[in-house]
Amino acid sequence: MKTPARRDGTPDRNKKNSTDKGKKPQFGKSQPARGRGGAPAPGGSKTNKKGKPKAAKPRRTENPVPRVSNAKPARHQYVEGDRVGGHPQGDGVRLQKVLAQAGVASRRAAEDLIAQGRVEVDGRIVVEQGLRVDPENAVVRVDGVRVVIQKDLVHLALNKPRGWQSTMSDDLGRPCVGDIVSERVSAGQRLFHVGRLDADTEGLLLLTNDGDLAHRLMHPSFEVSKTYLATVSGHLAKGVSKKLRDGVELEDGPAKVDAFTLLDVNEGKSLVRLSLHEGRKHIVRRLFDAVGHPVVRLVRTDIGAVALGDQRPGTLRVLGRGEVGGLYKAVGL
């Protein structure tokens, strides 16, 4: 077979010969390899509409480089373990257990109180379950009333009999408050009596080993109200009540009552109920002496939220949770 010749007589190898039909061209653009059905074979290069090869996309690596975020952190963020008034996991006692041990409610009911936002720990409302607190140092309140959770704290109500001394011991051998609580003192409890009642005055006397509470209850600046039933001689004139409310001048300064009610008049004596926050010695007796009606019998019935009730003379009673909470609230503890 002869090769076609050019005009100058040299063979022209670029022209097709009629006998070359059916043969694949040996020149021009390379064609991508095709697989079955005309699809590009694996590994073949891809081209765009203009025939230029497309840029290969970078393959993902197993550990891509993390992107850097310039976003500012939130001002208030929750950090696990950063709980107000609480302790890290494993320390302290769960709050609902503390409330149950203090007699506030069962654990299930205590959880409901927490969920309702009625429980405070160190001045902050707690709504999360499972918070752990230190029973020795945490200040816990329910509905604003403090819950005393320290096991070693003691709060007692004593109905002091008439003729007994408001002391823990007496050099003259006279009966005193210390005789009533001698067993507790022997067991190691150090008790303070809140205020004093003279020997002829009977009624409510508080005992506690919380010295701070005892001091505040006795201090007049906290104005804890004390209520008395007084039997005085004579029939009270109409102006006596107003005079006691307005104030009476005594040798150590003026004094007055906060409330005054005449309850009964019988056989030349008057029974009255009065409240005041004064704590000076013999203050009630001196007030009635100043208005001309000496006291025949005097009984203290209430100190703040604690009432004597029908408690018998010479007996002790452990204060209830509400009473203790009321005392702490009254003095800001």
C-alpha cells in the first residue's frame, strides 16, 4: 500500500488513506478512557464544558485542622460543679436529705419544695435537685424561715416555777434552773438561759447552747417581743393604759409597753396582758409601781414566736422547727 505524496513529492503521513477506515486515530486530543456503558473509567480525568480538566477536590483527612472561632464566650455560663452554697460531687449531704432529717418534710416532699423555689441555701434560692450542703455551716431556709440542721444545737422551753432562781447554780442552795437541766449539763451540754426572771416571776424561759442566738434575743436593739400576764392590785383607771403606751419615766430612763389589754377585774385585782421588748431588770413591776398598781403575780407567756401554752411548771420542752425558725428570723440569723 502506497503512502500519499505531497506536492514536493515527499510522503504525506497525516492524511488518511481510504484503507485506514475503521482504525483509531493516532493523533489529536486524547480521549478519556471509557468504562462499561460509556461512563468514564475509574481513574480517568474529568473535563469541564470547555474541555479543560477539572481541579481535583482535596480529600478529607481523618483529623482535620479545627477551625478557630472568634466568638466571645457568654458572660454567665454554667460550669459543672460550680453550685452556689453547694459542694463538689461526693462532699456534703444532699439537700433533700438534710431537710428530711431536720423534720421539714419527707425526701419526696422536700424535692417538691426545692422544685417550687421555696428553699434557700446561704441566701440563694435553689431549684436543682441533689445539691450537697455542709450541715455544720450552711444556712438553709424554707419559705423564709430558717431550718436548724446542726445536730448539736439545743433549743428548749422551760416553765420556771415561782420561787426558783434564773441561774445555773446557787451558792445559797436555793432551787434554780440548773437543777432542772442538770442531766443535760452532766452530759456535756453547755446551756444559756435567755434573759432572766426574778424569783417571784414564773413562766417561759428559753435555754439554748447557741450563744449568738441567746445574745441577740436579750439585746433590746433586736426588739424581740415578750408577753406577760400580770395580776395587779386595784381597778385600773381609764388613763392607765394610755400612759403605759406613751411611756413612763423611770429612774434609769423612760419605758413603755408595746401592747396592753385589760382581761378581767375581780376582788379588787385586775388581770392584764402586756407586751414589750424592754429587757431591763424588773421592768414590768417597776412600770406598774409607777402608775400606782403593784404587781401581785407575774407570768411570762411568750418570747417572740415561742408560747408557753399549757406547759406545766418545772418542765422542759424541745422547741419545734417553726418556733426555732421564728426565733432566728426575729434576730436576723
